[in-house]
Amino acid sequence: MGPLPVTGLVNRCVLGLEIDYAGDSPMSAEQYRSAVVSSAGVATLL
């Protein structure tokens, strides 16, 4: 993925977390913890 297009329709700051997860079984404890910790960190920026 490259840079976002400059259209004024998107936020200037984009944050994301990518977890390799098929969705057909529960996440591992490490994946879940990473998602929770990352989400909490993002929430403190808002």
C-alpha cells in the first residue's frame, strides 16, 4: 500500500494494526493482547 491520496476526505493521521488472523478459530493470547494494548494506546491519542 502506498501513500493515501490527497483529497481532503480522509484524516491526516491514519493508524492501523494488522494481525494475521483467519477468523475461523479464536485469536491466540498474544494476538488478543496486542490488539487490546494497541487499541488502548490509540484511544489515549484521541
